[in-house]
Amino acid sequence: MGELRRASVDRQVELTDAALHIIATQGIAALSTSRLAAQVGLSTGAIFKHFASLEALLEAVVARVESVLDATYPPAALPPIERLERFIEARSTAVGNQLGILRLVLSEQFLLALPANGSARLEACVQKTRAFVLRCLREAQEAGEVRSDLPAEVLAPVVMGTAQMLALSSAGAPRRGAQARKVLDGLFVLLRPPGGPRGARRGSSS
């Protein structure tokens, strides 16, 4: 029984990931049970064994987005700069592998197509991300590792935008690692206090 349940959960994850792929490449209007079935090589009837309706599938997609994004937050015990760096790396990789997440979160059209509470849950994901980034920046400013001549509220969109750009540029890019490292190092140069930080950033390539 446990094996069957695990197999069903695995299939649901496969289906929600396939739905995110369709959303990323064709738009949410293109998402249907027949198109999803063709994407994963199942019959339409098999889809309904896992999701009672298209709305139930969309609710599962939202839950999948929440799960993927939550997994990108590093341990709270890490120093703020290391926490921020690990977050950007994990978030850009995770979203780069599932560009449908970015389209859902950033597109008002897509949000409106979700079930009633779906858009609110995705908006909560955005706010959680912003709160995390702000907390890291403020702690790093207090430690003298991030410039304090600009408020964290001004720096946060730069950090979040960098993560989004890295996610978009990562899809299918064979040299992503080296390029991402340069962009990430450049971001931390911009964040560095005038005259240099009081402590060296861990993992810096300089």
C-alpha cells in the first residue's frame, strides 16, 4: 500500500511539473487535461485518476510551486551574506528548471486564471521571498558587510531581480555556471560598503 501511495505521489509531481512546462512554453490557456496527457504519455482518463478536475490540478500546481520555492531557503543559522548567496544560487537554479513558476508568479493574467486562493498563495510566496531578502540585507548591513548608504528596501529588488535574471538565463545554457558566478560576484561588489566590508564574504572568487 505504501509503495502504491508513493507511486501516486510521484506521478502527481510528474504531472504538476509537466503542467508547469506547458505554462512556461505555451501559456496557461494552453493547459488542458488532453494536452497534459500527451505531454506525459498517458490517457486523459489516467489524468483523472490523480486529479478530479483541471481546477484540482491547478491547485496542485500552486502547491508544487510553494514546495519548490520553500526548498530554496538556506539554514537560518548561516551568516546573512552566505544565506543570501546560497538562496540566490538555489532559487535561480530551481526556477530556471521550472520557468513556469516565474510566469505564474509574475504574470497577472496567469494569476487570474488560478483557483480562488491560488493567486493569494503565490503572492504570499513573493512576500516571503522579499521578507527573507530584506532580513538578510539588514543583518548584513548591521554587520558592516553590505552598504548602508542605501536602505535594504532599495537593495532588495536588485537582489530579487538578479535571481530572476539568472533563472531566465539558466534555461538550456551550457556555460551557466561560469556566467552565473560572474553575475553573482558582480552583485556582491555592488552590495559591498564603500571602502570594503569589515569581513570577507565566504565563497568569493576574488
